[in-house]
Amino acid sequence: MANYAKTNIGNESRVELHEVLGLTGAEVSVNNLPAGAGVPFVHAHKENEEIYGVLEGAGTAAIDGEDVKLAAGDWLRISPAAHRQFRAASDSGITYVCIQVKQGSLGAFTVDDAIMC
């Protein structure tokens, strides 16, 4: 059995990687919204915080009624209870990664968890 999994996501509008990579500690998705498009729902979580990284383009995250402008290179952490919704800019699509993990679950950082081989 290999100690890794690999996939190629192509140009789909949304890809969830937890199944194709066999993730057991996080949910990761890659999302593409065309110019002017938005996620059609507002959501929050019971236990999971989300980390968003903007890979390309620009847009807005509405978080608890506040509009946060986003551009390529931006990273954003949102606590579980916050209500959130994402929209691409009117003149630019947006591609972002979303990493979802249970808040407070990180047991060790790389410096403490790494084993030098």
C-alpha cells in the first residue's frame, strides 16, 4: 500500500478532495466561480473552522454581514459559527481552496510533529 494519494482536478467548478485522496483529518475543496457568480447559500458550521486561500481572481466573502474583499494571494480563517457566503467580482472569476478542520483539533505543529529520517 502506498503512503500517498494523488489526483488531478482539471477545470471543474468544485472538487471535494476528501474522497479521492482518502483524507481523514480535513475536508479540502477547490472552487471556481465565474465573474459575477456566487455560492447560492449562506452557511455556518457546528464544529469546523474553514481556511480559504484565493489562488486566482477576486471576489467578496460576506461574513456575518460584513463584506471582505478577496484577491489572489489572500488567506482567510473563518470560525465555525460565522455565517459566510462567497461571490466572484463582477469583472473577474475567482478560484479558491477551502480547508475545513475541527476547530482546536491540531495536536502538534510541524516543528513538534516532524520526524527527521
